[in-house]
Amino acid sequence: MKVILLSHTAEPEKQIALAANLCYSNTDIMEISKKFYSKEQQEKLINILLNNNHLSPFEHASFTFGIEGVSRALSHQLVRHRIASYSQQSQRYVTMKKDVPYVLPLSIAKSKYKDAFVKYIDEGKKLYDLMVKDGIPKEDARYLLTNATCTNIIVTMNARALLNFFELRCCQHAQWEIRKMAFIMLAEVKKVAPIIFRDAGPSCKRGFCRENDNKCSWFNIFSRLEKQDLNMQDL
Ligand SMILES: Cc1cc2nc3c(=O)[nH]c(=O)nc-3n(C[C@H](O)[C@H](O)[C@H](O)COP(=O)(O)OP(=O)(O)OC[C@H]3O[C@@H](n4cnc5c(N)ncnc54)[C@H](O)[C@@H]3O)c2cc1C
């Protein structure tokens, strides 16, 4: 899995501070936009917004990610997040090569089913290849490719949608592959917008569990991941 933050709104935190300021100001927009916002002012304004659940200003900062080598099982979950823009590698136009990568879940890799799983995927790829060479349209041949098949996708989300995404997908209750991707995305946006995303992540980070799971110990693991005291690979 490769996750790259391709681009983002210039000075995302200033942009949000500016939008917040506008809501409470009777000066004109040019005046407000020329104003200097120190990091402290930005943080103060952003905290007021977060504490008051006044989230629309967060929609003015966008982040675009390039994501490679994730499964179609993941991308199907990802695109359920409607407040986002997506461009995904097409299986109608792109021929899946014989060596098209796929995701092998650890639970299967460690099990007695590993060989059967790999064989099943390989057989499917061979049949796909045969059919495409024989003139079956790619858009039909792809029906036999599995959810494990890798895909590449570009996704753009604004900061508000991302906060929601991180809450849902960094949680222990999220599926492992999308959780891993969400965690990498969070680490990337924190580098460029640490104030906005300081408390982003599963709801336990903000002191409650949206899943009402009092047996979950994810908060400790998540905190260790954030401090880089633990690697995703170690899980
Ligand atoms: C652990 C987990 C398990 C899941 N299991 C299932 C499952 O079994 N089956 C399944 O189908 N899905 C499942 N989902 C997907 C889930 O139901 C959501 O579709 C997905 O997480 C996207 O979340 P969202 O709607 O908040 O995000 P977005 O679509 O990005 O929407 C963001 C927010 O905008 C608002 N919004 C967006 N569209 C509308 C609208 N049409 N009407 C009103 N408000 C709107 C909502 O407040 C929403 O929270 C699961 C998700 C998780 C995290």
C-alpha cells in the first residue's frame, strides 16, 4: 500500500481561520483575508469551531491523496464516503496484467488456506487473460477478478469530510486494510495541518466510544501508533 498526499489547499489552517473570522465579523472579505493570522490565532479559532461543532469552515481546506496497491475490497468501502471526489483506475479500459498485484490478508497468509487462495487467484488471472486475448471485452472478463485485486485511486476530501473519515476508519471496528490506509492518511495531513487534525482519529481519542465498546483497548494501541512507538506492521 502506498499513500501519497499529492496536494492540499495552501495554508489550510489559515484558510479555515479566515472563514471562521468572516462568520463573526462585519469587515469586508478583502480586509479579513489581508489580516495576518498567527499560529496562535489560527489555533484559537479552530478550537472554537471544533468545540462548537461549527464545522462548515473546515470545508474550505481540501487534501488530495494518491493511493496505490490497495484492494478493491478497500476501495469499495472508501467510495462509500460520499463527501469526496474520486478517480479510480478503470477495469473497463485497463487490461489487468497477468502479474496484477493482489492483497493477501495476514489471516489467510498465516493459515492452511494460503496455497489454495493463491492458486484460486492465479487461476482466475489466467482465465481472465485467456478471455481478453480471445476477444471477451475487459469490462466482462473482469467479473471473475476478486476483491483482492489491487487498484489505484485518487481521492480528494475536505477537512470536515476527513475528520469524519478518520473517526470512522481509524477505529478498531473498521476493517484492517482501510484502517491502515486511514492511519497513513492521518499521519500525512498532520504534517501539513497539525492544528486541524490534532484530535482526529477514533472517537475514543476524544473521550467516548461511538461503538459503545467498553472492552476495546484500541485507544492505547492508536496512541502508540501516533507516537511511533509501534508500527502498523507489528499489529
Ligand atoms: C465499522 C463500519 C462498518 C460498516 N458496515 C457497513 C455495512 O455493513 N453495510 C453498509 O452498507 N455500510 C457499512 N458501513 C459504511 C457506513 O454506513 C457509511 O456508508 C460510510 O462509513 C460512510 O460514512 P458517512 O456516510 O458518514 O460518510 P460520507 O458519505 O462522506 O458523509 C459524511 C456525512 O455527511 C452527511 N451525509 C452524507 N450524505 C447524506 C445523505 N444522503 N443524507 C443525510 N446526510 C448525509 C452525514 O452526516 C455523513 O456522516 C460501515 C462503516 C464502518 C466504519
